Amino acid sequence: MNATAVLCLIGITAGLTSGFFGIGGGIIIIPALVYFAGYSQTGAIGTSLAILLPPVGLMATIEYYRHGQVNLRAALIIAACLFVTAWISSIFAVKLPQTTLKFMFGVFITVIGVYITVTSGIVLFK
């Protein structure tokens, strides 16, 4: 598969998961860029931020807003905090070894996955 097709597939997958679950950048785009497109961890993070910066789900947000499902006050507060802390943390992240950053990302995603699975309320074993 050529590079453009891989990037399109990553975008389509991220778009679908963003619309359904509100995720895409960290969970879909970054690992896909690293493992399928050959990007470094920091290259994938930077590219993901550039991808999401302009739209940040603009059309999906408008649709959720039209249905009364957006708390603008909360969004502005979180966005302001995110703005500052993302900048500060990126200063440190770009200085870390790629393997350390990949490991930290993997642990983070694993913990989130286990937490969601355990708290989902579905009982698999009785």
C-alpha cells in the first residue's frame, strides 16, 4: 500500500472513532503513524497535533452542539488548561528518548484500556 493510501486510511479510521467515541489523535493517529507509516514517536505526536489543531472535530462538535450535548463553559476551561499544559509537557517530551516515550504511551493506553474494561459493568466471569 502506498504512503498516501496509508495516510488516508489512518484519517478515515481516526474520523470514525472520533465521531463515535471522541477519540482519534492519541489513540489512533499516533500509533498508526509510528507502526504503519514509519514515523518516530515525537514525529507522530507533532503530526497528530498539527492534524487536530485546525478542525479538532469541528463538524462533529457542531452536530453535538445542535443536539444540546456540548457544555461550552466546561470546554473553554478545559481548553485553556490543555493549551498551557500541552505546551509545557511538549517541552519535556521532545527531549525524551523515543523508546521511553513509546513505553510511557503504551503504559498510558494500557491503563486506560484496563480501567474502561473493568468499569464497563459487563460481567464476563461469574
